[in-house]
Amino acid sequence: MKKSTIWILAVVMAIAFVGLLCIQIFYMRNIVQIRYEQFAQGVRQSLVAVSMRLEQDETRHYLQEEVAQVQASSLSEQLLGETMPRQEGVKYSFTTSTGLEADLTIKGNVSEITQLRRAGGGLSAHYLSAQEAYRNRYLYQRGLLDDVILNIITKASTRPVSERADSATVARYLRSELDTLGLNVPFEFAVANYAGTILYKSPGFLAIPSDRGNMFVQTLFPNDSNGPANYLKVYFPTKQDYIFSSISFMVPAFAFTFILLIIFVYTIIVAFRQKKLTEMKNDFINNMTHEFKTPISSISLAAQMLNDQSVRKSPTMLQQISTVINDETKRLRFQVEKVLQMSMFDRGRSSLKIEDVDANAAIFNIVNTFKLKVEKYGGSIEANLDAMNAIVEVDEMHFTNVIFNLLDNAVKYRSQERPLRLQVNSRDIGEDSLEVTVADNGIGIRRDDLKKIFEKFYRVNTGNRHDVKGFGLGLAYVRKMVDELGGTINVESEINVGTKFIIILPLSKN
């Protein structure tokens, strides 16, 4: 698959996911807004209902008061058939046979009036008809209601609010009305006067809540003759939790969407990695073909020369051909061994022969062997082996290959503008570690490439010159070996200045 195709798929999928997330977010915001509006409407409806119930309680209070006052009057009315003015006595109106009108008020105990009736006192029988009795009863009841209304108008507003709406009753009514509308949510409330002074409140009420939109206010007794003087304030501390709990069903949808998004991103990353790995493997095959083609061609040419009778007769030529075949064979074997070693280490099948090795001595031998190759290119190599304790537990062959690979890379990527200069140093770090550094003055490595140079098949762009070929396995092998030997490796480099590899190995415990 082409990289452009992967990018197109990634962009299309990204647009689809962004669109899906936008739709979900828009839908959730609308639901939240609707829930807020429903909550506010339900709370206002509940507060209006509470206010009405308090007014009804007050009306009931005055009715009960009036009923208590007219109990005696009611009994007298049953006796005389006339409307009586409460505790003042039994008021009776009549007209004589000569046309005189008069009022008669009988004052006394209700029980005495009842006894009067039992004794056969029948005043009403002489002066009232049945129709008049009904009319007077109607007028009495209407007067009773008028008195109650008058008391509510003139006296109610003067009562203390704690009597008109005590906290327990308000809390009970609020809870009842909210539960009726399905708003089973905790609340705090307070009653304040027109100046904003709190008259009483519940224990958790906040005078200034953090969310002012969470405070609901309702006028108490709005029909008072002096105008509304008290207000009921209600605050819901868990309003947000209640609202969002009602849309909790959206959480799984968002979770699954994010899971799909993560999988999509991971898939795209894997696709690009696979694409990059494929390109690296193709480069590896091309480089391997070149690396193998050169020694094979040299061996083939040497074999053809051996078929020449004149060459066979010349010992000098035979010696040169033999040397070429031997060197090219070693070169092929080295390249094959490098690939096989990396494959075995990746599969965990390779075993190391760990032994105590004098790192100074091993490095000294490597430098002496490599000196001829460096001098061939007009360069120089220097070893400063200052470590006092250089005995490390390593596989000597792989340790040698590590140093050799670093020196070989330094030669490959030398600068054409100045003579090659290599330096290998060793020094003690504390009492349990040895530091080995390999430095050169080559072309250097860019900062972006420093994190990738230890990856398999990776080769820096500046190294793709016509005279430098490789598999991209050298530094990967070095990193793998150092890790297997229990050490660490770091690199410092600057373009056109040089590169330094720093290896730290644990000293032998013996």
C-alpha cells in the first residue's frame, strides 16, 4: 500500500471520527440543556405549590380559630333558629303585633341556653318562620366567611413568619412537592425578608452559593395587604450530579467511540511502521545484494584467473589470488554471521560465553589490528587506556565485535575535508563500572537520527553515499550486545564535528 493511500484513509477516518464526536457532543449538550430546563421548571412548580399550601394552611388556621369562637353560637342558633354573634351571646330580632321592631340579646352560658330549649323555651316558635331561619343561617355563614377573610387581610401579615411558615413545615412541603415531580435530590433552603436578611435557614444553606444559577426564589404570601415581605430561597448542592446522572447512558457511547479512536490511531501508526519497515527491508535486501555481489564477483574473477595456464605457473599470482579469495570469503562470512547473530538474538536462541576479560588488553589488540586500515585512508588512531581496573564479565568475541563495529563505522562515515582521527579511551567510574568511549571527527549524525540509529535496518541519509553500503545492522548489533552484557550505550554527535559512543560495563565481581 502506498503511503499516500494510507494518508488518505487516515484523513477520511479522522474526519469521520471528528464528525461522530461532534454529533455526540452536540446531542449531549442538548440533553443537558433540556434536563436543566426541566429541573428548573419542576423546582419552580414545586415552590409555587409550597407557597399555595402555606396560604391554605393560614386560611385553615383562621377558619379553625373562627370555628372555635362560634361553637357556643352554633348551639344557640340550633336552639333559637337565629344567627348569633359568637361569644357575645345570642342576638334575636323580632317585630311586635303593633309593628314595633326590637333586638334581643341573650347572654349566658351555652349549656344554659341549651337547658332553656329543653325546658320548652320556644322564642323562635312565636316569631320566626322556617324560611326566615334558613335565610338567617345563610347570612350567618356568609358573615362567618367574611370575618375569616377580613382577619386574613388585616391580621395575617402581622404574624411572625416563623408561625406562618415554620421550617419543619416548609421542609416537609418542599420534599413532598419535589418527590411528586420525581426530583429526588437533596436541597437546602432559607426564608429571607425583603431586605435580604435570613430569618431562618437549614444547616447546609449557603448565603452566597458558588453557582448563582442554582438558587431558586419564591415569594411567600404574595397577597398580603402590605405587599410581599418574605421570600423562600432553595439551593440544590448536588444539582450538577443529578443532571449528569440522568445522562449517564451517554458515557458508554463516548467510551466506545474513544476506544475505536485509539484503535484507529494505533492501526495507522502500525501501518506507517510496517510501511517504514518494508522500506528498510527493501534497502536491506538491496544493500545485502551489493555487499554479497562484490566479494562473489571477486571470488568468481579469481576462479577464472586460476583457469589461465600462465597464472598457474606464477607463484606470485597464485599467492595474490589465494589472498583475494581468502579475504573475500572472510568478508562474506562476516556479513552472514552478523545477520545470523541478530536473528538468533531476536529469537532468544543465542548463548553468550561469559568470562573475565581485561578490557584494556582487548581494546589494545583491536586498535593495533585496525591501525593499518585507518592509516590506509591517511588517518590516525589513538588509545588512552587509563582504567586501573578493567576486568569485565563479557563474551570476548562479541565485545571485540562491538568495538570493531564502532571503529568500522567511523571509517565509513569519515569526513572528506579533514584527515580521519580516532580515539579510544577507557576509565574507571566508581568502584563497579568501566567506561569505554570511541570518538571520531567524521561527518556526525543529525539530532533527529540519534534516536533511531540503533534500530535494525535504519541507515542515516547522510550515509547513503555511493562508496558506503551496509545492512543497517551494525549499531543494532552493538546495542543488543551491550544490553546482553549488562551495560549501557549512549551517543553524542554534532554535524561536521564528530561522534562519540559511550559504553558503560559492569566490572567483574571477582
